[in-house]
Amino acid sequence: MTNLVAGATGTVGRRIVAELLDRGQAVRALTRDLTKADFPEGVEVVEGDLTDPETLVAALQGVTGLHLITFGGPYFTPLETGPRILELAGEAGVRRVTVLNGGGDTPLETAVRESGFAWTVVMPVEFMANALSWADGIRETDEVREPFTDRLSAMVHEGDIGAVAAVALTEEGHAGQTYLLSGPRVLTVKDKTTALARARGRDITLVELGRDEAIAQWRAAGQPEDVIEFLLEVYGNTPEVGRTVNDTVRRVTGRPARTFDEWATEHAAAFTA
Ligand SMILES: NC(=O)c1ccc[n+]([C@@H]2O[C@H](COP(=O)([O-])OP(=O)(O)OC[C@H]3O[C@@H](n4cnc5c(N)ncnc54)[C@H](OP(=O)(O)O)[C@@H]3O)[C@@H](O)[C@H]2O)c1
């Protein structure tokens, strides 16, 4: 039983690879650039590009479990090649397919749902890893400068996203499911900076930005205008699912969802000068 993981060099894909390895599964990690890939021993790294499905033929040989992402380029450009990828997957003998939801409807996810595979969609709320975007500011100035600091997030540990995907790829009983995944608590920005300060052993000042100040900061950081619009919308008006705790991680994996305190402890070095 071999599993091919797309997005394997990314935040979530790495964790899926690790969870599959822990389960004693054969794992192939897909990347467009073999020189970039550093994986633990035992992982077979294969080259291929999801925007050019014919490049995946060799990578798919002997694969029974396939994890897919919904994008294929910068700023999460939606993949339009789903039907051909799935055709090749069928020819190769794939049986189970998981997809990391791209935060909305995407052509690839639609193609997977309409396919005859035993598919599972993994739909996380905000990743805890998004806190890494504060790492430079915290190391350099002991500050986090953010708008909408009262916003709520039920953010989820990416290790738990990986664990759910690994279960769905390797066990019966998850076909046709869309798993909305949250962490164990609803957090404000202040809750997060407090946890990070505790983990690194040094205070962090939270500076509340107005809307215009936030836009200026994001522009200065090179964020495209549509990303800025997206951030204003999700931060200013977080949808209910994004600020509601659910028990999917525990139900699917049998383990409690990991806390932001655990995440902060694991990543303390990134926030320490
Ligand atoms: N951040 C959040 O809070 C959040 C919440 C919910 C959902 N999401 C969704 O999560 C997804 C992002 O996941 P992530 O953060 O794990 O990704 P990431 O860290 O940005 O990594 C991107 C991955 O995609 C691969 N990739 C990109 N284009 C490719 C192509 N044409 N062919 C093959 N591989 C390609 C890259 O592989 P190589 O560069 O090695 O080829 C890399 O492994 C998005 O769909 C986003 O909407 C994010």
C-alpha cells in the first residue's frame, strides 16, 4: 500500500507524510523541485507538477492512497487539471483520495467529489502555523501589530490535520466525508500572543492597528490586493465555523486536538532572538 502526498513540502503535507510514516505506511512525497525536498529516511521523493498531469504518471505507479491539494501555483491558483489527474490515478489503481480544502469551492475538489474514488475532504479552519507570520516582528521588536485583535479563531494544529488525512487514507469508514477540523479552544489574538510569550519566556506587546494602518502594513509586506481584501473580510467578520470548536479530530484520530500552547512550545525557537 503506497500513498502519494501532493503538497508534501508544505505546512500540512509535511505532517501528512510524518503521520503516514508513523503508521508504517509507504510514502511518496511529490514536489516540483527535488533539490528542495528534505524528508526523513524512508520517504520516497518524486518529481511532478499538478498543472501538468502527465508528469505524475511515474509518481502514481503502484499508489493506492492519494492526497491532493486544490491549487497549483502562487497565491493558491486553483487547479483545473483535476479530471485528468483523477483519470491517471484510476489507471494506476488508486482507491482512496483525500483533499485539503482550499477555503472554498474549487474545481479540483468538485472533480474529486464527483469521482468514483473513496474520497474524503479535509476542511481545516485557520492553521496554528499562521502565527509564524508574527515571528520576525516578535524576534526583532517583541511586538505583534494587528487589526481586529478581538477576533476569535478556533485554530487547528497542522499535525492534527495531517493525522486526520492519514487516517482517511489508510482506514475504512471515511469515504464521502467532509471533515471540518478545529482546534480545542476559541482564541483571541491576545490569547495567542500570551501563549507565545509564555513559550519563549519573554513578553510580547500587542499593538492594535486600525483598518488603514493594517492595509498599509500588508501592502508594505508585498501582499496582493485580493489577499488584503480576504484578510480584512475574515478578520473583521470571521465566519461562525472559523470560531467554533468541534470534536472531529478526536472522533477521527481517537486523540484530543492539540492546543495552541503545545504548538507555541514546539515552535518557541522561531519566536526567540
Ligand atoms: N493557512 C490557513 O489558515 C488555511 C486554512 C484552511 C485552508 N487552507 C488551505 O491550505 C492550502 C495551503 O496548504 P499549505 O499551507 O500546507 O501549503 P504551503 O505550505 O503553501 O505549500 C504549498 C505546497 O503546494 C505544492 N505545490 C504548489 N503548486 C504545485 C504544483 N503545481 N504541483 C505540485 N505541487 C505544488 C508545493 O510543492 P513544491 O513547491 O515542493 O512543488 C508545496 O508543497 C490552501 O489551499 C489554503 O487555502 C489554509
